[in-house]
Amino acid sequence: MKLKGAQILVECLKREGVDVAFGIPGGVNLPTFDAICSSTIKLVLTVHEQGASHMADGYARATGKVGVCLATSGPGATNLVTGIATAYMDSIPMVALTGQVRTSVIGNDAFQEVDTIGVTRPVTKHSYLVKDPRDMARVVREAFYIARTGRPGPVLIDLPVDATVGEAEFTYPESVNIRGYQPEQKPPALQASQIEAAAEAISKARKPILYAGAGVLHSGAWAELIELAHKAKIPVTTSLLGLGGFPESDPLSLGMLGMHGFEYTNYAVAQCDLLIGVGARFDDRVTGKPDEFARHAKKIHIDVDPSSINKTVLVDVPVVGDVKQVLRELLKLVKPADTSEWLKTIAGMKKQFPLTYREKQKVLPQYIIQQISDATKGEAVIATGVGQHQMWAAQFYQFNRPRSLITSGGLGTMGFGLPAAIGAQFGRPGETVWDIDGDGSFQMTAQELATAAQHKLPIKVAIMNNQHHGMVRQWQDLFYEGRHAASRLNPVDFVKLAEANHCAGIRVDTKDQVRPAIDNAMQITDRPTVVEFMVDQTENVWPMIAPGKPHDQMLGTYEILSKDGGVPQRRRAEADEESKLSLG
Amino acid sequence: MNAKHTISVLVENHFGVLARISGLISARAFNIDSLTVSTTEDPTISRMTIVVDADTVKLEQVKHQLARLIDVIRVDELREGEFIDRELLLVRVKGGAKAALEQIAQPFGGKVTEAAGSLVVEASGDTKTIDTLVEQLRSHGITQLVRTGRIALEKNGKA
């Protein structure tokens, strides 16, 4: 059957299970939009292409499926780039479809022409230029396969207009065969000995820690992780992107480690004798000074990507493979270690160095996030921007479910929160989705409120309005003698902004208004709600490992904060009792 | 510690592959000493021979990252003494007698050609041999010099 290139594209998208695509039409991608709009795939018009790529990303993180975004050539494509780079850094499966000028004028500086493949080369897992409609089916099939397998990532397909309007015989390729890319190959025999070595190290350890990253979520290995932790009685810390991979209500949970990780967690990492990295990449925000990171520990690193191993921290036992498969093999071999003393030590540290903050006159973001955690029972999908509010969300929201935190870790993309929340809500329509945001971050993509309103999405946006780029202001106070170079934002009335976009708007000025506003927002289900919290402008994120310092030298510790009215904080009212930690 | 490394990379013979590979290497701030590409016995596959000056630990990462590229089929680092390498040299010399130049070039298997009134010496050999020849030609006044860069095959290749 002969079809136009764009129709072949749509046939392939349907076979990949694509149900929604985010983007903006323009000159050269009109044939693609025209073909999609006659199909069952829902087209979501965004206000800006950056919104489209973050929505595809949020959808992918929330569902584990491949997110799809579209843009026209030139400025449309370049506007996608921040979202593509964000997905690349966090290994998110995405296919970006960009329009391109017709093949005969490529390279001629045609109207709205840019070398999209060239611009995106360093931030994509792979990319294709389709010069002939006969290649369309194979390329789309390969692109989705590459995006979701191995270490996932974004793949870009550049579509010159003639490849979408030209006709070709359509046959769907039933299989993919790329000789340079064989991610589903059976692990080599070497791996068996590595898994044995890992099991051996675990059985000998007295002070082990599991350090779980987003790889646990990508490979769907959370059940195996819980089983391993309980079988071998090993406490679990997660990276920012690993949050939700291990339930924080579990007594073995240590929460997040790293720059703004918990004090007791970082102390435990500094003391452990075995660190088992599971689908985590030893990011510099986790390790601090790499030579000092878990310096007493033997290190095991399980990762699907061989190039992640020994990249920043040298490890003793590397295991290359899909995290879920490796954990299953490991579970067969592993014998419980005697960690009872270690668990007691950790329980003691949890009591001695709890998470805390000092009460202030003004509303504090930490309190707001505790209340959101409480109101949603730790079961909402939480998207965030980047900055102080992101760290507070990581600290004070209790994440109990996989794929419940949608946040830009590697690239640290401000403006990610709102569009990512929109994408997540499309992926999980029946669930409660909050965007916890800052006024600085939110304003970078605030125009997407219109997209959320158009589709009557019941997302809730909590803006911690401190009229600053708060994390920048914090660093300026700590490391630049308090000179606030360009970190103060002009006041914006976010309630009016919400209403102008046909969203509900609620302002909160005092502590006693916090919970009623959250409960109120939870009742509004026919449109988006923006809750603007006027928070203290001087609050800092604590504790903190200053850049380049080891994990046992933290700023803003419990000892310091508790001197002046700091009280131990729980993330949720019924949060973990330390007595459960020893597990009997 | 920095040292010269020779990497042999088999890649799909597509447009854009060279840009992916050189981009990946240059993004890590490695200097590429030489890079040669040409098709192999299989016209759908090209072989790149890349000589880089790089820190050994970082080079391991780059090899893994190269292998991660979809268009890369195979990456091998060729170890000193375990490969045969050649490059081709062309040198234009200011003047002097052809016979004198031939005397220098012959032990290297080289030839001298007259081209538009000047003399061009050509030779092929491994990098060290070519370096030595260039040194000996210097006193004759080199005006232009070009080398292809290293191509290499493992001594223990498939038959």
C-alpha cells in the first residue's frame, strides 16, 4: 500500500503505542500535523516548544513509555533543545520529531533552516535525517527501539518536508537489526563472576549501604530492590532521581544522600564498609569530593551503561547489565549479612541528627511541603522546578511510590516543573499531580498554564514565592559575601496570572492558611489551580555539603540549627519510627 | 598520565558518523593527532584509525562512550607492538640535486618526483620511520609537508 511519508510516520507511531504528542505546527511540519490529526493520537498544542519537550519528558517519567514531541524547523527545533538535553542527562526515553526544509535546499540558509542534527548531536542518544519516505518506517521503528532500550534517552528524527509528502510503499518492519547496538544481548559469562563477587562482598559486609538511582525506575526493579534490602538487611539511600525507587516509609530507608541529603544519611555513607550503587551514576552532587566519597567502603556498581562505571569514582566490583536482571541473579546468591549493629548505629544517628528547620514568623516552604505530603499521603505525582524548592520537596515530601518524583536532576533545568506536570497528568489522568515550584523557576515556562487550562487538567501548582532565585541567593550569601547580583525578582501577582489563564488562583500569606489552601486545591478538579505561597525570603536549604567537601563536614547541621529553636521534623505526621529500623 | 593511543573504530558507512565521533572526542577536550577514514572490505563499513594524546583513565571512558554510539560497531585500542601501522608522506623541497634526495629517500623506500620545477619526496612507513626521514630532509629546505596520519591493522587479525 502506498502512503505519504507523514502517514507512514503516523502508522508507526500508532504501532509504538503513542497516544499523545506535544508540539507546535509550523511551515514544514504541517504535513506531519495534518496526518496525526486524522488519527487517534491526541495532539496537544503547547505555547512554546520547550514546553513540548518537557511535557514529553514528564509523560515518559510518569509512565515509563516513550514521550513524543514535535516542532517545526529552525526556531521550533532550537526551542526543543533544552528539553531534549534535560531528557538526555536523565536518560529519559523520548522521540523528538522536527520539521526540516526540503532536501534540495538543505544547506542553503533557507527560511527557518537550522542544522538540527548538528545542534542536537551532543544531547541525543541518536538522530536521523529522513531523506526518502522509503526510509520512514525503518527509521521510526529504530528510533523508538533505541529510545527505550539499554540506557534510555532521546532520539531525534529530522523530517524534510519532501520526505513527509512523498509517497512510498508501507511495510512495517517487524524487527530491528542495528549491528552497532545490541542492548538485549545476553550478558557475557564475565558477568556471572562479577555477580558472585558482589554477593560475596555483601555477605562479608558489616556496614553496607545500597545507593539506588534512577536506573531502578528505568528498569522497573523496585520490587527486586526492596527484596534485596530486606533479605540482606541493608539500608537504602537514593539519589534525587532515585527517590520513589524505595519507599521512604520503609524502616530501611535512609532517604536522599548528597549535597542536600539528610545529615544521618551522609554520615552513614561516610562510615559504611560496602556501598552498592544500583542504577546510579555517582553524580558530583552525590559524591562531593570523589576521593573522599564513602572512603572506607568497598564499592559495587551495577549499571546498564559501561561508560558510567569508573567515571567519577573507581569501583571494586563493576557489574554491567540491566538492573532488574542483575538484582534477580544477585538475589539467588546473596546471603544475609550480620548488619544488626550497623542498623542500631543508623537508628541512633537518625535520632541524634534529624532533619530540622528553625520556625520563623513567615510561612516556610518546608512546612508547606510537609503539608502537601500529608494531604496526599505521599501518593501524589510531584513535579518540580530546580532550586531551593526542589531540594525541599526532595527532603520533606515522603516518596513511597516509583515514578512519583518528576524532576530535572542532571541538567538542572529551571522551568521544568509546570510542563513536566502537564505531561505527567496526560500519562496518569486519574492521579493527583502537583508541581512544587519556585517563582523563579515557574516563570521560565509559566505560559504553559494556558496549555493546562485548555485541556482542563486538574494539576496543582504550589509556588514558593520568595521573590528571588533562592538557591542563587543562598550561594551568594554563603560564598559571595551576601552580594545579591541579579538574584532578586520583581514581584508578580501569580493569582492574577492564574486567573488570566483561566486557572484557579489562591494566595497564602500565613501559616494557618497553608493547609486549608492545599485542601481547597485538592477539591478543584475541573481546571488547574495555582497556589501562591508568600514564603520567607531568607530561608536556606540545610543541611548542605559545600562544593568539594567530604560528607561528614556539613553546613546547617541539626546541632547548629537546634541551638535556636530548630525542632526535629518529620516528613509526614506518621513518618518512620526509628524503633522499626532494626527490623527485629 | 598522557600518552599517545591508537584506536581503531569500525563504523557504519553513513553521512554524519565522522561528526559524531570527532564531536565526542573533542567534547572531552582531547586533541586528535590524526584521524583517517575509509571503507573496508565491506562497503557498508568504514574503519577509522584515530591517534589521540590522552590521559589513560579518561581514554577508557572515551572508548566506552564511542562504543555507546549507535553507528559504532566495534572499538579496539591497538597496543604498542601489536599492530602494523603506516602513513604516507609527501614533502616538497626547495632545491638541490635530485640524486642527493634519492640517496636519502631510497633507504626508506621513498621516491623523488619532479613537479613543476620543484622536487617532491614521497614515502610510506610507520610513524617513527617517517619522522626520521623528515628530519633528514630538513637541511634541504622543506617548503611543504603533508602526512596522511596513521592507518593500522592488528598483527593478529582475522585471516
